Amino acid sequence: MPAMVLHGPTRLRLYGEQNTRGAWSNDLRRVMEFGFEWDRAWNSRRRVVENLALGTPPLGTLLSLGTLLSLGTLLPGDTALPGDTALPGDAALPGDTALHHAALNILTGSQFQNEDDNSTSAWTPPIRGDSPTSPLTRLYNSLVMKLGEGAVSYLESRIPFPVKPWWRAPTITITEGREAAERLHTHIISGADPPLAVYTDGSGIHGKVGAAALAPSIHTQELAYLGKETSTTVYAAELLGIHMGLNLILASDRRRAAIFTDNQAALKALQNPRRSSGQSILRRIIDALDRVRAQGLQVEFYWIPAHQGIEGNELADNLAKEATGCRQQRGRRGRMITVDTDDTAATPDFLRHLISAAKSELHRQTQVQWERDWENESSGRATYVLTPAPSPTVLHLHHSLHKALSSTIVQMRTGKIGLRQFLYERKVPEITDTLCECGGGNQTVRHVLLACPRFNNLRAETWENGEGRRDRFDLKEILTTPKLAKKAARFMILTRLLGQYGAITEDKIR
């Protein structure tokens, strides 16, 4: 059969073909072999690669290959990632978490939109006989184990285009600078015929999220409790606050109104609605705006800075916190303290579990497991000394580097490098001892970089600052700082102690 191009949500492509029995050809097997090589090279958890191996393509293979390519691990030795190349958001994620992210994107897509309620995912795992067989079903069940049945079955749904092509965005003003925003706010509310001023806000406190909207001049307010931070976000609360503000305007008899909020992200989302998490609330705002226009009302939106003493904004912030059940009480010493109670505001029945909150929870669980595994792992202890807390920021050491520099940094950080001490410990026949040729100590990364007198001139050239003096660094600082690590890798290659880099000229690694 002819070659096929598989398109996934990550915009990566995998080329392969199927025979008449539906089996994937050698292209797939080669990709899976890359996955296992990557696992061995980076000392990943075995179950990550097992998940990739058990997951039927294209989803698992697509993401694993995309991650490998993004990290540059499959690039030829003379290839460098472009300096302006940005790694995708899930490039540094363990394989299982990247797959879960992809599954969440699929389950909340328009293809699984609930026909009865356009804000809920309607996907249910298909069952063939007594066993779920599809890769999406396996990922669904894995998500249920991590997030709970209620969260996964109540995920929001999102559509590609939340507004019609001819839809007009409302008038939104975001001034440059806090002072300009304050002056504009004062000018609007103190005019001869001011519009109805409505203030909205969202707040997260003690792990709970609330929203509020109030119109002080007509003594009207509305509060809502969105739930815990494991199921929603403060951004969603900001959107809900705007929605409630529009409801206050529709219920009033005023023809002109101004909504003030301190969240620019919510206003920008309203200016250009997209397929982002929280879209279900955004679509309700759009519906409310359509009703506003149908009634001939004039509503404009303004950004105001938070915590600048604007009375309406401060009141909205306090009400949003109150919606979560938090109350201000006087303590034993007479000071006001915040107390968490169960007296929350009502939760709108249209709210759903947000995909962004689900991803955050997956990140949290992955980080906890990652830290536990890294601390208890018996191998990789040389790297553990340099990076005791695992973090994807270690990839910053390799950004836009020539492959030779990047691989040398890995070797120096792990201690698995072609210097005499490592080679002797591995019982290489030609290496009879660990001593450096200078006779001043064992030939280790530390000795070569910082002490070996044979490379004093190269060392002075490498570590000399712009004032003609040599900066002094310890080994940990060198191998954990991107600029210093690049200099150290270049230094190590130019010593010509590592034979595999004999063809690398100095101009290639500047």
C-alpha cells in the first residue's frame, strides 16, 4: 500500500505503511527501537518505554518520536538545533505524561462534544467483548486512575471556532501602565452621565477558587464557587466573573455599562476567542454579549490594575475570596485573620472539569513520582550531586548547541566520559591506571577542567573575562550554568583527550 501521513494534535508527522493485515511496517519498528535507545541513553523509567511499546500507534509513537526529535537526540553529529527553535510544551515531559496530555486534547475535542450539553465531553470508552482494546481506551482508563472517574467523565469540551466569522468583538481597552488605567477609570465613573460600573474578579485561596461581580451604584452583586484548584483555575474564575457581570447588566434597566476587570488574559480571550481551556465559559460570555446587543445595550470593557486602592476592584476581590468560604475574622490578639470555612457560594451547574487543571494535576503527580524515583535511584549519582531536584530546566544547558558540545556536557555531568579514571574502572585493556599524563592526579573531569597543567594556556583562554583576569568557578557551578557548561564542553573537546571528536574543528564549536 502507498505511504501514509498521520496527523496528530502535536502537528508532527510519522511516515509508515500498513500491510493487508493492518500491521505496521519496518518504519514503525525503527521508531520503537529509537524509543528504547532513548530510554537507555537518558536512564528513563522502564515503564515509560513499556507504555510507549504497548500503546498502539499512531498516538504513542507519534509523541515519542516528536519528543526525540525536539530534544535533538536523533539529529546527526554535525547538526545543531537552530537558536530560535523552541521546544514544544511537552518535549521535556516523560512519555506517559505526554500521552495523557494528548488524550485530554482528544477527549475534549469537538468530535466528542455532547449533543445535549455543548460544554461536556461525551466520549465513553468502547468495549469489545470483556476487554477495552483501543489505545484511547487504555489512556482513558489510565487517566481515570490518576484523576478519578468524576473528573475524566466531566471534562469540558471545546470546539475549533467558538464564534462565527462575522462576529464582532466588544470594545476592550487595555491602557499602557497602571497610572493611565487608573486615570481612565476615574474619568469614566466621574463623568456627567457615567455608565453603570460593574467590577469583576476571580480569586484562588486555600486551594479553592471563587468569582464575583458587583455593581456598587445599584447595590447588586453575584458570587460563585468554582471548586478546588484541582478541577478549575483562577483564569476560569475571571471569565465567570465577566459572565456574571453581563448578567447583572442584563437584569438592570441601564442602557450603558462599563465592566472593569484586573485580568488582561480574560479580556484578550474575549477579544479573540480560541480553543483554550475554559472555552465553555467564554462561549457563555459570547451568548450574553449577543443578548446585550439584541437589546440595544452598550457595554465596554476596561482593564484596571489590581490592589491599587480602586474601591470597586477591592470589593470584587474580597467577594471572590468570600465565595470560596474564606472569611475575615478577628484573632486572639485583635488582628484580622483569614479563616477557611465550608460556607461557599453556589456552584453553577454548567461548570466542568477544566483540561488545564487536569494537566496541572498530571504535572504535579509526575513531578512527585519523578522526585521520588530520582532520589531512590541507585544509578546516576554523579548527576544527582549536580541536580538533586529533577527539573526539565536542565535542557537549557543544551539549547542551540552543536551536537558535539551537547553530548560532551552529558558525558561530563554523568562522569561517563573517555578519561583515564572512567576507562580504567571499565577495565579497558590499554588503560593500566587512572593517573593523568601530567602526574598530578587522577584524570577526571574535575582535574582536566580545573587543574591539569598541560592545559593552562587553553584554560586561561577559556575562563578569562573581558578584563584580562580569570574567573574562578567550582565544578558544580560550571556544569549547571548554560554559558559555563558550553565553555567547559568546548575546552574538553579542544584538549583532544576524547578521540571521538577528532574531526570537530574549533570553528564548529565557537
